[in-house]
Amino acid sequence: MKGTADAYAARKPGIRDWRRGAFVALCIAPAFAFLAAFMYYPIVETFRLSLMRSSGLGGEVFIGIQNYVRLFGDPEFLAGLSHVFSWAFWSVLIQLPLAFAVAFSLTFYMNKATGPLRVVYYLANILPSAITAMLGKFVFGPTNGIIASVASAFGIDWLRSVDFLGNPDIAFWTVFTVATWTYTGFPIVYLMARIEQIPREIREAAELDGATGWNYAVRIVLPAVSYPLRILAVLSVVGSLKLFDLPYLMTSGGPGNATVTLGITLYRQGFVNWQYGKASAIGVVIFVLSLAFTVAQFSWRAKEPE
């Protein structure tokens, strides 16, 4: 009887296709339910809350786009927006060229130390942010920090008196320096992998034409990794927009608003001031900006040469 039913189904493409479609739907249902519960619903709820006046404890009042209007009149939000764009700009301008220089040096002048150095550079990238922040404060601390201690030992009074984390004029650059040490490891390893894919014949032909050393890096290697560099640039920008942990752990956004970011402002509005509507509006701004750069990333990926 079962064999007859299977034979009938085999003669009916519509039934077979329906069964296949039902099986596929059953397989993807758990994943879709997970995404709907933990990704799609929070996004929709964030957009909804951004249009409300809410403390998170009930009593929501619809106020339209007033939260967004208030944001762009809030000095803390504007400072955070300025800082994340500055962070993104300097990340692309400093961290990526540094990563390319290190990756090329380790690949072009490859020796027995290349493998261990690859691990050393990437190690900082996998450290928890709390440990990275502690190390940064240990180095730049105003009294017991390594720099202050060394300056005191050698009698360098002007360096000992510098408050790297408490001076509004240099606190941003102090945190950015620690971040450069932390976040440059991944671009180095990624670019090394791409540089190593360049055929040996191309390098030999370039050397015959006189392109050696950094001349070879600029004329041959840099064009070959231009697409990975664009992707890393987009990732740096998106990561800068969502930046929270390192500045918060090192300076809590201070002194004043010298190192505040959009993530820190969102945290303060939502979990300190209990203004969930305003915090949700900041989340929407971060989401929209990140989405725009992510779309740009995928559009560049579609144009990647084979």
C-alpha cells in the first residue's frame, strides 16, 4: 500500500514538490523563529520605542520624532557622534596602513619568526575588552602607570605630569592608541593571508623589472589587496559606530564628554536616566548608519574580481 502511494506521488510532481517544500520549511523554522525572537522583533521594537516617551516601566506616550529632535540638540549625543566619526576616520587612516605595512613586512621578509609574530600581533585582538582596558590603564595611569613610573625614574618631570586619561585634550588619543594595539591584529593576519595568495611568479617577474622591497609593495601588492582593504575599511567604520566597551572601561566617556561614544550615550540614557525612548532613538541612529555602510560593503563584495 505504501509502495503504491509513493509511486503515485512520484507520478505527481506537484505532490513531490509540496512535500519537499514542507520539509525545507520544517528545517528552517527553528532558525527563523530564533532570528524573529532575538533579531527582528528587537529591531522593530526599538523603532517603535524611539517614537515614544517611555521609562521602560510602562506608561508609554507617543511623541513622534521628538526624541530624534532632542537628540540633535543634546551636546552629549553630538559629542558621541563626532567622536565615532573621528574614530572611524583615524582608524582607516592609521590602523589600516599600519596593518598593511606589518603584514607586508612579515610576508615579504618571511623567516622563522613570522609564525610567532603573527600569533603575537593577533593575540591582542582576542583578549577580552576588560583585560585590554586594564592593561591600558596600567600603562597610562597618572600615578602608578608604566609611563609615569619610567618618567619618574629618569627624572622626566614633564612626562610624569601628563594625565593621559584625565586630560580632555589627549584622553581620546590615549584610548585610540590602546585600541590601535588591540584592533590592528585582525587586519594584519587577514592581509597576510591575502598577500600570501599572490603567485610567486608575479613577485619574480616584478623583481626582474626592478620592483623590489616597498616599490614592489606599492606597485604590486597594494593593488592586489585593494578590495580586502576596502572591506576592512567598512568594518572599521561600522565597528567605530558601535564602539562602547573600551572607552567606557577606560574613562567612562570622560573626562566630561572627551571620549563619549554613541554606545555610551545610549547606555546612559537607557540605564542611568531611564529614558528608553531616547535611548532607542540612539539605537536607531546607530542601526541606520551601520546598515548604510554594510550595504556598501556587500555592494563592493559583489564587484570583487574573480
